[in-house]
Amino acid sequence: MEQQEQVVFDRIAYVYNLKPAIARDIWPGFDESKYDVPLIYYTDTSSFIANPTERFLKSYHPKLVSQNSNIRIYKTSERFDSTPFHMATGFSTGDSTAYDNYAPFMHCSGFEETRKVIQDVSSTEEWVTMVVHEYFHGFQYRHRNYFQSMSNNLSSVPQDSLRNIYLNNPWFKEKVDKENKLLLLALDSESRTEVDSLTTAFSKLREQRRKETKRRLGFDIENYEKIYETMEGTARYVEQKLYEKFSDKVPDKRLTSSDTSYHSYGYFKNYKIDKDEWLYLTTKSGAYFYATGFNMARLLDKLNIEYKARLFREENLSLEDVLKAS
């Protein structure tokens, strides 16, 4: 049991220890303490909580089982809930008694539980990229104005609403796929003039689709699409950038000795994005706005346009807004 718990402690430390490197190489500010989010880690029988809030401690009275200079890990007397799989950052609103009332908590199943659901995940370092994706949502939500705007706008329009429109309306899907193709062509172009022409065409086609959506479905989709593209596209961006960094990263000594599921970044050696079509193709993505948002973030990088210091700080600013103004 002690050895199993040590693996949990080492994996949680692995997540937290990645934050400075992500802040340095991928997204500035990610490691600032004001953006920290408690993490609940689930095994098949137990729940561990890293850096919980005072409200959580008073509500559940967990036992402190490990600590160092920046991480305090507690364990609840019973598994926190019976949900078999967790990989999300959540919060509640309007209920003053809830431990996560207006306070985001990252919930993640451990590698073993994750692999039962997502069998393609074959190592701890692959698992941690999924955790970081969700942890980045916590970073987003810790920006007060963004959190308030997001919770006000999206409470009645979940992601599945947009996903279902894409899946059930061939005319909508065809236009979204064309928009994404324009973004990919812009990413491949070496001509700034051509890139500008492609992004202009992207904006015009998008405006036409949104007008048609409003006419056919009676739904003004613009605001929701911008929010979800920015939220999910940037989280996917951070996740994918880790793949690139892992291709030449020095193995973690502690995990090498304690975690048999840690494979020293072998999966990421000689990494090429081309093989992961689900990242950038709307036809392969879990939801189209993940891919379009991801591609817009990459295009802004290509154009050397600063956006990371503005997103989530400037209320209602989206990736699309920044790209249009470029």
C-alpha cells in the first residue's frame, strides 16, 4: 500500500513540477500561485487531494499523507465519489455550501483507471498530457472576469449543442470543414500576403455560415463558438506543445524508479504532429471547435502575434478576435 501511494504522490508531483516549464516554454504565467487549482486524484478505491481549499478541509476532514515545499496531499477516508472515470475541471455555482462553489477543482483518474476507459493511453507521460489539458482549464477559470463571463454565457449552451449541430447538419459541417482547411493552408503558407488572403476568406466564410445558422436554426452561434474555441483550442494547444517538449526531455528520475507505467518519453521520440490528425482536423476532432481553436492559436504563433498575455485577462476576448485584428 505504501508503494502504491508513493506512485500517486510522485505522479501528482510530476504534474506540479511541469508547471514552471510550461510557463517558461508554452504559456507564460501558468505557474503563478494565484492560478493554482486543487487536484483530486482518483484510484479505484481512494481519493487524494493536492492543495485543497480551506472549505474542502472543513467539509471532508481528509488526512494529510504527504507534503513538501509546494504540495500538500490529503487522503479522504472513502473514495470521493463512485464515478468510475474522471478527467475534467469542474465547479459549482449558486450553492454556498458546496466545497467547489465558484472554486475550480481539477478531477483526474490515475493512469490505471484512465487506461480502462482510454486504452490508447499507454504510459504515465501520455496520461499527464491529458491532465495538463484539464488543468489548463483551471488556469483559465482562475481569471475572475473570464470565469464570470464563461459561467454566465455557457450555462445554457453546453458543448454538445455545437457538436450536435455539426454532426446533424451536413451543410454546417461542410462549411466548418472548409473554414478549417483555410486555416491549415495558412499554416502551411510561407507568404504573408497569401496568409492574409486565406484568413480573410476564413472570416468571410465563417460569417456566411453563422448567418445561415441563424436563419435555418434560429440560433446565434457566434459568441458560444468563440468562447469554446478559445477555451478548448488553447487547452489542446498546451497539451500538444508538451508532446513536442517531451520528444527531447530528460527522464524523471523519481518516476523511473517508482512508476512502472512511466516509459521515459519513449512514445514522443521523433514526434511529428502529422500522425495526430485528431488535433487539427475537424473531421477527426472530438468536437470541431477544439481543432479550429487549436489551429488559430498555432496561426497566431506563426504570425508572431502576442495573444497569451491577453486571453482570459481581457473579458470576452477570443482567438478569433485576435486573428481578425492581426
